[in-house]
Amino acid sequence: MAGTSTIEARKRELIEELNLLPPGEERLLQLLNIGRKYPAMDDALKTDDRLLPGCVSRLWIQEELVDGHLVFHMDADAAISKGIAAAVLGLYNHQPPDAILAVEPDFFAQTGLDGLISPNRSNAVASLRKFLATTARKYLPDGR
């Protein structure tokens, strides 16, 4: 399946990057840095219909299909939400829908971040994964 190895490689790199840092706050700060580096979303796209449900802060996501690959535009009004979303979306950005469905963003447990983010933020991660799966299915040729 095209793209799956790319997503897995990105995930391994992210886990290695985070695990090089001492556990705790420094890993959260790295998420903030990842969020700062994520390409800015056009303000015109920050509409209520693009808000991720289940997120404590406002997190806007817009996808587009480009040459068979999903491209995700995102922004948030809270730095930690943006960092978490940027880390997750960074795994899947510019990948085909079938590859997105094949790989879970399960790096939080492998880096100790699951114990550092609030339960509400953990719920937002679940909402983000649901959004990714729903979106990827929408763009599959057979609509699985």
C-alpha cells in the first residue's frame, strides 16, 4: 500500500525525536515547536464548519485531495492543541487515503505524552483520528 511505509517512517522519527528529550515538560515543549512550524492556515478557512468536534480549544482543519494524496491545512487557538494536531497531521499529510487508514497515530503512549496531556486533549486526539479516518474513507475510490 503506497504511503504506509512513509507514515510509519515519519512516526518512528517522531518517536525517536521525542524520546531523545527528557520525559515531561520538554517533550510538551517540542510539540509546541512542531505546531509553530506547521504551515499557517489561511484565515478565510477558519470557519465553524471546519472546527474539530470534541476539541477543548478551537481547532480548524481543512483537507484537499491533490494528485491522490490528502493535504491537511490546520490551525488552533491554543498552542498545545496546534502542536498535538501538527504532530498527528504531520504523519499523514500528503499521503494517499488508504495509507492514512492503515496506520494509527499511537505515538503518544510510546513517548510518555499520554500521561502529560489532559483527558480533554486525549479526547481531541481521538476526535482527530476519527476525522482522519472519515476523511480518508470519503476519498477512497470505492468509498469504503
